[in-house]
Amino acid sequence: MIGKFPAKMDDKNRLIVPSRLREQLGGTFYVTVGVNCGHKCLTAYTSECWHDMEMRYDSLSVSEKASPTSVLFICATECVPDKQFRFSLTPSLMHYAGITRDVMIVGRAGQAEIWDAKEFSQFECDALTPDKLLASLEAIGL
């Protein structure tokens, strides 16, 4: 998934899945708390990726399951868009990410992130420096 897509929450805390992400996210996807470079956001996972994470979580020891790892599942919500491709976010997820009305939905390889628009703008300013871009390119082997 790639790109960034501005969106607005409606009065029922719903967002529209951007047309370029609809097929990639699928008919059911999962949204939970996320973080990117110290900035709070939400992360949307495809069903396949989510179920893979569940299997990895289930294979953890009891003590590892008691760690903050469980927060990803505790805070998660299953999203099934309606015919207009709208999906709802829970108040707790919106509160965590500071989402009010203006939102930015961004692709991040195998996931999508959902940001408060102002927080995303700050993240983008922080991340778009020559040093950080070079480090990113080197991290992925370019």
C-alpha cells in the first residue's frame, strides 16, 4: 500500500476507505493502536496479516502474552466497510491517535496508517530531512 489520502470523519465517526486502498485492505480489516517514529497513529491490517499476527501471538509464552504485546489486540476493532466503503473507528482508538475530524490515511507497505491530519503533518516535517531519508533508503537496502 502506498500514497496518502486526506479524509474527514463524519458525524458517526466513520471514514471512507480510499479507492486506491479498497482492494488491498479487503472486505474486512483490523485497526489498532500504532506508532511511527514516536508519533501516535492507528494501524490497519489486512485480514491475512492480522491472522498471521494472531498466530504469532498465540505461540508466545504466558509471560510474553502478559507484556504490552497484548495491547495490540485489546485495542483492536474489526472493520467491515459498508456499501459506500465507510468504516467506523471506536472512540478509544480516536482518542489514542488524537483524531478529531481531519484525517490522513497513508499506505505503509503491507499496512495502512490512520493519522490525525495535524499530527501527520508534523510527522512528515520531522521525517522529510535528507539524513532521515538517507537512513530509510539504507535500511531497506538501497
